[in-house]
Amino acid sequence: MTAKERTVFMLLVVFAVPGCTDGSAPAFVPAVAGPSWTIAYSPSMPPAMSEHAGDYFFDFPTSKDGIDYVIKRAPTVQLRQTLTMEFLLEGTGRLLATEGASSAKVRLFMQRKGDTLTAKEPYKRWWSRASVELTSPGKFLLTTTIAPEDWTSVFGVVGKDAPAHFIDCVANLAHLGFTFGGDFAGHGVYVTNGDVRFTLKEFELR
């Protein structure tokens, strides 16, 4: 069993409940500084996205470790703002989720300051209910509102059912970003039967 498989196994034991959307991640939060995008909890990937001519990009790994989280330091965020991501997929490989039967997807992500990635703090990570299915090639737009009804927590609780926790997270954000997975929002995506490049064209809060 690889190190990541052991980590995933332990997390599945901890989070084996319906609606779990937790990512397979070690018990620490990486320091994120400056404008770069950090690739987190993804042992087969470089530590950050590459940059060329103002665009950030990476190539999906062929390793079934996959790519899990991509994050950066959060600006000040207000309720009812809109978060939008536009990206390109180039290449003819097939993208697969590392776990479960669902197709490979990407979701928007928020993480509160002080998150220790444990079951005791299920409201410090939130994922957009909106997602994009990853099929290459193509150009895609993913957008959501910073509103309780549009996000789910670690155990799949919709923000409108835990509004105080959602508002607290928004008021104390550490990171914004996006995560890759299928049935589990942050457990990773990898490529098979070819190559696929992900290029981030826009990530905007307005």
C-alpha cells in the first residue's frame, strides 16, 4: 500500500458517511503566499501551477495519485459576490476520478483559517454545488454565488442548513481555489490514454 493509499484509507474510515466531500489531505494546511497557485495534497504533482504569458497551467498526472487541490491565498470575500472560473482542457486523454463511480469533475473551493482537516471541523471547508464534468478538449465556465444555498461542507451539509458556520468561514477565509474528484470532491483526477493540459484563463471574484 502506498503512502497516499494509506492516507485515503484512514480518511475513508473517518469520513465514511453519506454526502462526504472531503479531500484526501494530510493534517496540515500549506502556507500560500503571493499570486501563484499552489497544488496541494497531490504527491505526483509539482508544488505549484506553471505560468506562461499570464496564464497558469498544469498537465494532469498519469499516476492514480491524481491532482487534488489547487489553492491560493484568499482576498476579502463578501456574501452574494460571484466567483467565476474559466479554463481550457487541451489533449485527447481521458480524465478519470481516482475514486468512486462518478465522472471526473472540478468544483470551486473555500477553506477557513485555522482548518486542521479533521472530522471535528467539518465547516471549515466548503465546495460549490456547481461542478464541471471534465472532458477534453474544450473551454469551460464554472460560476457560483457566495451564498449558503450554493455550497456544501465536508459531510455534504448545504450551507443554508448551517448558515452561521458558512458565514463564519466566508468572514475568515484562508484560501480560495478549486478541487478535482468525482463522488468525493477533493480526492483527485488523473489522465489515461493520452495527455490533457489544464489552463486557467480566469479566476475572478466580483
